[in-house]
Amino acid sequence: MSSKTNRDQKNFNQAALDYHSVEPKGKIEVIPSKPHTSQRDLSLAYSPGVAIPCLEIERDPKLVYEYTGKGNLVAVISNGTAVLGLGDIGAEASKPVMEGKGLLFKIFADINVFDIEINEKDPDKFIEIVKGIAPTFGGINLEDIKAPEAFYIEQRLKEELNIPLMHDDQHGTAIISGAALINALEIANKKIEDVKMVVNGAGAAAIACTKLYLELGLRKENVLMCDSKGVINHKRENLTPEKLDFVAQTDSTTLAEALIGADVFVGLSKADVMTPEMLVTMAENPVVFGLANPNPEIEYEVAMETRKDTIMATGRSDYPNQVNNVLGFPYIFRGALDVQATAINEEMKLAAVYAIADLAKEPVPEAVMLTYNLKSLNFGRDYFIPKPFDNRLITRVSKAVAKAAMDSGVAGKPIENFEDYETALLDRMGRDEKLIRMMQNKARSNPKRVTLGNAEEYNVLKAAQILYEEGIAQPILLGEKKFVKEQMKKFGIEIDVPIVDPMDDDQEENRVKYRETLWKMRQRKGMNEYKAKRYVRQRDYFGPLMLRHGDTDALIVGFSKNYSSNLRPVLEVIEREKGVDKIASMMMILTEKKPIFFADTSINQNPTAEDLVDIARMSEMTVKSFAIQPRIAMLSFENFSGISDTSKKIAKAVSILHEKFPKMIVDGEIQPDFAMNADHLSDYPFSKLGTTPANVFVFPNLESANLSYKIIRGLKMAQVVGPILMGLKQPVHVLQMRASVDEIVNLATIAVLDAQKKENEKL
């Protein structure tokens, strides 16, 4: 292993520990969902008011779903006996994984989770513990329990509990791979009832997968299952009951023999057990699912080089067709919870299979392609299973599961209107994380040089490390070289990136070049040659001059000085875009439900109506670049009245926008709370916003915009990204003072996207 690989692994390991240990520790927390500020609130939340719903639930136990959070609460339960590839590491050591599972439930399906690690290996005792705590939950996800105990535990609990329960290690993999199998066979032009399948592995997942494939139409006589001792055939002895179900009447004893003429290979075992020679013996258009993690049974590149007609899926995100359980379990439980199902039955699992399979055949939305930085994505050999961040999954899979629960008679609360249900599902999933992922993935496709000022600061150095290691950007550190190196050593940050020191001897040629440029640009604006010579030794000017001369692709400055001090040199060196009179800035506010945008937050103190028109236009173009349809509210403290001077200014700007840009979705003057509320908007049927809330808010002046976003940032109500400078010819952004590591990474990511866009415009 190379020293670079060792260093990268060391950095990653430390990053994983830092990620989990930063306050608040872990990955999930409990947040109150009701008001709790007054004595009255507390008297309703607890004694004496809490007694009233208690008595109602005693009278009718089903009302527990009405008066508590049970209907949206899942338990992720493990005893730590089969954790990832780590084996039996115990209950406490499994907790980070269970918390992680809870995080996935929340971010993909808005389901609340308690992770429960039970220090009990005896199956019957484990079952009794789970049964004892089951009334707390609307559903139970069993996780990382070793076979064969997992089969027994799940079966008993399914029989004895009346809430949705699933062992995801078994059925999650079965459902997603089942959907992949349907589509892979369609591409191979083969029918499932005719194919010969070899399953390598006979653990919980392999057994569950094979059973589900039989329900999809696979014939049992066409299946050969292998375990670590070879083919499970009629000559084998001392087999578990689960393996006895798949005893084959065959003389084949090895995986190599079993694969001769096989149409499908499903690997749920370990890396590299399938050789190229074995693959060659398979039938035409072989379907190969190498699902071992982290490395498949045969490497993707090896398989494709061996046979061009291979149709392959793996468990890895860096290859096409990832069989990832997150495509299923969040939405299966979402649908089951929403109808208060008493079980997750076979009908619901099959409904999920077909919903996932069908989705892959539909045209892929632009937002999905942007997330994965793909120019096109069409059903075929390289795409026959949906991508994990396809936001259509929550509606398609959840609805299918809910309908199946209703049709099969296990729904306690049937859904009356599925259109309203779909809307409710979409309202749950407007989260910011997907936008950040989309931006970072797009940046990774063509990372640009981003110069970071204040490079001696820990937050800047840590952000540079993340940008470098994640491949988002090619960082250049701007600062006093000796001090920057000392700080890197102090903080244990080991990255091989350029450090540019404006005072260094090796920058003499650049200083001469930059001095000439600065003097020529500013000689009629009070700048003499002496000043230019002095200024180019300052990083405030050196950074923008690097950008102007193409010695970097983007620039991030700020952090330790006030905004205007950092902005002044930028504006003296970097030109405005054609047609832009005044630049502006925008903040991206990443709320729980969706991103919203504030402008102008940093530049124009008291913009005129004409200035507001320009700010709205620049905001529209910027938001569109994030694959978001901008709906712009021009804000005031009045609604469509035009009484005050502020409202008159806003009304004039709106009038200009409506006349010159009739296709823009923009209106005002309007108060922000009205612009964000569909019911309030319905009071103004003439508004271009209709009844769909705005997501872009143009403020009447700098004070209102700046104070609004800083209150949100200070309260930590949402993640704030920006300020995003709009209207300059080259990508440069100025950080807020004391910006966090995430804020720096996010703004640098936007700078990379800016640089990519500028590059494409030149082509």
C-alpha cells in the first residue's frame, strides 16, 4: 500500500471518528414536536393534561396513533451478532450502525427512529424483550442478527406482533435485487421461468432472495445454491432446515460446475469467488449480481472485460446498477406506517419489487442526472435499477406498498385519496441534503482550482482537506507559507496541495505581472505604481489577481475580516458581467423541508426599484442553475397595498418585471409569511405565485435581508450557504466571518460549479 493510500486511509479513519464524536455526539437526536415555552404548554404536554389522551387510549387502544408519535416511529433493533462485515462485535459496538440506519430512515422517508441494541444472544429471550417493548413502536426493523437465529426470530415476531416488522438484511436485499432481476432479464430477453440460476451464499439474505425470486416466477428446479462447502445437493448431510429447502438433484459439487450454462449468478458471499473462467461458461447475456460488500464476487471491470454481454449489478455506488437497500426499506415502512399495517406481508414486498422495477424504465428527471452528474440515463445494461437519490421513490414505492396492504387486508387505516397522499409524501421530502449532494457530485465531475484565503485558520484548512479528499475541488492555500505549514502540522492535516505566499520569492514573477495589471486598472482611480507594488504583497489583492490572470479558477476569501473589507479588492480587480450595473448576493437557506433563497443580503444597502429588478433577475438565473424552479416573492411589510414608500418601490419593481419578463414567476409586494403559506396565497388569486409557496425572497433593503439570514444562522434553525455573489465575470465568493467548515466547503462547491459554467460558456 502506498504512503498516499495509507495517509488517505488515516485521514478517513480520523474523519469518521470526528464525524461521530462532534457535539451532539452520535447521529440522531430527539426534538420536541409541540410548543413547550409556556406553563400552559407544559401542563398540556405532561401533567395534568397528558392524562386526557391516556384515558382516551385506554378506552380505545387504536387512538394511540392519534395522540402519540407511534405511527411514525420505528425501532431499529439488533443484538450485534452479524454487523456489516465485522461479525459478532456485540450490542454496544453495533450502535453506530443502528444510529446510521435511523439516519437513513429519517432523511429518505421522514420516519423517526429509536435505535435499540439488546445484549442478548438467546433467540427466545431476545424475542421476549422485543415483544415487551413493541407497544412503543409503529414498526420494527431487525438488523444485523446472525443466521440461522435471524430466521427463527423474525418468524416468531411476525406471528406474535401486530405491527409492521422486517429483517432488512434478508428482505431488503431480496426486494431490491428482485426488481433488478426483473429488469436484467428483460434486457437479456429471457423469461424468469426459463432461466437457470446459481446463488452463491446460503445465509439469511441468500435464502430470502431466492424465496422471493421463486415468487416472481423462478422455478425451484432451476436453482443451484452454493455455500462455503459447495453446491447444496442431494449428497450433502447435516444441512439446516433453511438449506434443506434448496437441495438440488445434481451431481455438480463446485461453483464452477454449477455455473456452466447458467443464465443468472447471484452472489451473496465474499469477494473474488467467481473467476473469469467461470463467467465464460455461462449462457449468452449472463446476468451477474455481485452483491458482496465492499468488493463483489467478481470485480466489475474484470467481468466486463471478460464478456461484453455481461449484465451486471453490484452493491457498490461507483459502478452502474447498485443494489442498495435504501431503495426499499424507508419507503416500505413509510407505506406500511401510513396505513397502520399490522404486518409487512408478501404482497407488500412484491408491490415494492414491481414499483422499483417499473420506475427504472421511466424517463429520468434532470434533477437525478444532476445529482449523479450524468448527461443521460436511460433504461438498459448500465441502468436497470433506480438511483438511491431518485426522489420519485418515496411516492412510487410507498404508494404501492400502502395499496398492497389495503388490498391484502392488513391496513388498519386505509388511504382515501392517493393524490392527497402523494402530495403529503412530497411535502415530507423537500430536504436540503439532496441539493448539497447534487452540487458536490457535479463539482467532482470536473473539479477546479479553488484558492482559499486565510489558509492558516483551522476551519479553512479542514475545509481544504475535505475538498481535496472528496475530489470536489483542487484547493490552493493562500497565506504565509511557513505559518500555514505549522498549522497543518498542529492540526494533523496532511494534504498535498499548493501553498501560495504573496511574499515568497517564488512569487516575484507573479507580483510583477499582477502589479502591472493593478496599476493599469486603477491608475485613474487613485492608484500609483508604488501602491500597486505594495498591494500585490497583500493576499486581499493577490487572490483576486490570481483569478483575473487565470492562475486559479475560483476564489474564496473572507473568514477573519468584515464583508466589505474583503469585497473591496475583489470589486477593484474582477469585472462585472455584461449588462450588470450592480452586483448582488444571495444566501441559500437549507431548511428541513426545502431550500429557500434570500437576496440581496450583503451588497446593496437601499436598492431602487430598478436595482430590485436586476436582483430578481440574477436570483432567478442563479436558482435555476441548481435545477430548482424559482418562485420569487418581492417582500414588504404589506400585501398588495402600495401604501408605504417601501411597498410602492416593490410594486414598481414587480410592474417592470411583469412587463419585461412575463414568464418569470414573481409577484409582490407581499409579506414573507404569506408568500410561504398556500392558504394565505389563495386570498390573492391574481398573484403569479398562485397557491404554491415562494422559494426565493427578494428583500426591500440590505438591513432586512442581512438581519433575517443572520437570525436564522444564529439560531441554527437551518444550514446557511453563502453569500453567493452574483454578477461578476469570474467565480469569487466572500465568506461570512468565522464561517464553519461546512459553510466553507459548500461555498467552495458553488465556486467550482460557477467555474464549470463559465468554462462551458466559452466553448
